[in-house]
Amino acid sequence: MPTCAAAETLERARVPLIYRVHDEPSPEKLEALREFMATLDIKLTKGQAMRPARLQPDPRPRSRHRNTSNSSMRVVLRSQAQAEYASENYGHFGLNLRRYAHFTSPIRRYADLIVHRSLIRAQGFGSDGLPGGVDVKSLGEIAARISAAERRAMKAERETVDRLIAHHLSDRIGATFAGRISGVTRAGLFVKLDETGADGFVHARTVGADYYRYHEDKRALIGDETGVDLPARRPRQREAGRGPRRSRARCGSS
């Protein structure tokens, strides 16, 4: 891979660069992931060295629950650390790579430009390479600013999408949509619509006639009286701008 070859070339030449790094999940997040996967009959052995392949989806039907791939992948993603840029390398856990540098042509990111200029300096390709006074410490400061700018851009993108979806649905109050439960808290359910990806919240007291309690280990709201496990992970019909239809179901995250 060019991304790995670029990093290896610069390391051999002892020229500083900016890496794309991704740390391992924290022990706390791994434990929470193990507890959730156990509710889907998927076992992650405690104390076992965690490798990226262990967190990849398995096509074999090992769970008694239907349509759990969205649920398990969402929880797996939430358990991951956030990738960032750094001048010190600690590998990329998600890609299972010891070293990785953003290196594209044409150049699409400032981190790519730094790597290109480092290669020019290392290989003596011209006078516009990385200046000799630029070291690991100064690149570390640049990497921190790039990472912060990336997070701001991602947040701005999410907010823009939310505003556009809200505008698109503003004249569809009362319409019926298919959606999936995307998250569960003590207060209620988060629902994502299949058609638009719009997110909404349904308060627990409006879900059917039962009283629902939150079970942390199962990531679920379970009715005191019924405890019925209906296929809540399949798309369900909701009416925009109105309360949910009556249901006596166990509401688990999708």
C-alpha cells in the first residue's frame, strides 16, 4: 500500500512525518462491548488479546436474534477510539497496520501535503521539500491542529445534514415512515428513519401501555408486565410529529 510504503520510506530516511493513528479500545469500552455481545450470543473472551479481526462482522448466524448486524456494528463502532493525526506512531488498530500515513495523489488533505514534502526532502526531489528545521515536535503541534479541524468539519457536516433533513420533512408532519431503533436509554428510544436517515426520540412513557425499565446489560427497555420480545430490531412504522403506535414489546437497540 502506498500509504504504508510512504511511512516506511520516511522512517528509513529518518525524516519526520505525520501518521494517521488509531489506538486500541479502552478496557472499559471493551468490557461494555463484551456484555452487549453476550446478549446476542456472541462471545468475546475476557482477557484475550483484542485484534481488529475479532471486531469484524461474522457472516455466520451465531445469534438467536434476528437483524442484529446493525445493532452489533453500531456498538462496535462506539467502542472504538477515534482516529487522529500524530507525529509519533502507535499504529492503526482499525486497519491492523503498524504504520500508516495519508498519502494520496492528487493531494486531498494537509496531512498528505506534509507527507509529500517529507518525501521530497528524503529523496532529494527538489527544493520545496519539508524544511530542515521542521522536527517531530513541530509536526506534533500541526497534527493536533489538523485533528481538531477534522472534528470541527465532521460536526459541521452532521449539523448541516440534520438541518437539511428537518427542512425536507417540515411539510410531511403526520406521514408514516419505516425506521429502526438506533439506541436505548432510560428515558426512551432513539429511532432512525430508513428513507432519510433522520433521527428522533420516543419517550419510554409513550411506548405502549406497559411500564418499561432500562436494563443496562441488555441495552434494552423491557416491560414489567409483558416482557414480550417482539422483533423490535426490524423496521417499524412511525408517524412523523405524532406519538408511537401502541406496542407491548421489548424495545432493544438496533
